[in-house]
Amino acid sequence: MVIASVAGMRSGPLHSYGPAKAAIINLMECLAGEWGRRGVRVNAVAPGFTETPALAKGFATGTLDAATLAEASALGRLVRADEIAEAVAFLASDRASAITGVTLPVDAGYLVATPWSAYGGVRAGGAGDPA
């Protein structure tokens, strides 16, 4: 199990962090292929913006804005650290025994919501709802 980031799955202004996380994702895929026949599963969890002390520091310094980050996700919120832990526990468990070589985004829908910004953002009530 490796911890990647959604920053490694899309382009963004994190010119060192994003490519480093993309490399982790690629390494995980290579190892899953190489070690699979030995019964070893290798997967990645890719957190989105997660409520951590580091993120809180970004909010405190004004580098990041909590409302902007929440608005950028389909669920309209940040990810909790326990949600990352639950995804890791699932992928490491026997319930995921047929899963290998995957990157599981745990991002409150950040990856799916980002393209919507070109169209005014994710709508509160859904595409067919006039709200």
C-alpha cells in the first residue's frame, strides 16, 4: 500500500509534489504487475484535500481557503483523515483480495468536480435541478 495524492493524477501548480506523487502511482502499478503472481497486492490511496494540521496551517497563513477547497469537490467538503484510514484498511483487507494495481481517490469528488469549473462549477441540486 502506498499513499499517493490526487495531485499526482492531474496537472496543477505543485511542480515538485504532483510529479513525485505521479511517480509513486507509476511505481505502484509496476510493482503490482511484478509481484502479483507471488500473491502480493499493491495499491495506492490518493487523498484529496484532507483536514490535517498541514492544511490548517495553510488556512491560518491565508495560503489556502477552506471554502474554496470545499467548493472544488463534488461533495462540497474536505476529506477527514479517518476516511483515508478507512480506505487504506479496506484495500489492505481480505475484502479487497482481488484488487491490485489501482489508485483509489479519496477526495470528496475533487477529481470529478474540477472540470465542472469551466461551466460554473458543480450545481447544488444536480444538472437537471434549477436550484
